[in-house]
Amino acid sequence: MEVLGIRFCSVTREAAGLAGVLDALGLPRRDMTDAASPGSESAAFSGAVFPAGSGWIEVWPEGPELPAGILLQIVVDDAAAFAAHAKKNGLDPQGPVDAHGERIYFLQAPSGLPITFQSALKTEPDGNDEE
């Protein structure tokens, strides 16, 4: 079992301002602004991803489908093995869910912090993802 990277996700009303701080720090931005109106001053901020080493920082505006909060994502080599280890140590990971090419498990820390751990789905020789 190995941790390959960490991702940090913040969903907040102040998402555009937070993205501005990360811009000012010099982090490269993969902008998620509406492609229908690039460069438009009226284009709504719809989120940004800042690649950072083996992980990234995600910043999203709060909305009806995305409540405010912070999420810690731990990228691992084998999410199923991490889930078994977590259960052995008294935790109750939920999942898995396969999405975006990853197998994902979910936990909530006593502080309320949502934590996910996920690993890339392996592609079988027949071209299908693992089940």
C-alpha cells in the first residue's frame, strides 16, 4: 500500500477569490470557466484546478448541487487494499464507486472532514476496466 498523491478540494462562495490567491502565488491554473464566453468579463467563475506535483488543488463555487466544504482526496496505489486496512483499524469506509477512471472510497473524519481515497482503475487486456 502506497500513497501516490494528495488532492485538496475547496467549495466556497469565495472560490474566485481563493483561485486569485493561488494565481498570485504562481500556481499554474487549468481554468474551468465557461467555454462559451472565453475572455468575457461577464463569464461566471465556474471553478479551477491547479496542478501541484503528483496531485492538485480544486476550487469550486458553492451552489445547489455542490455544498460548501473542504475535501481531502488521497490517491493510492490500491484503494481496495486501503479499504481493507481501514476496516481492520476500526474505520468504516463506504464504497467503492467507480468514476472518472478511479475506484473511490469515502470516509468522514470525526471533525466532519470528508476524506476519499482512490486508485486508478486498471484496464484489462480486453480493454475493459476492472470490476
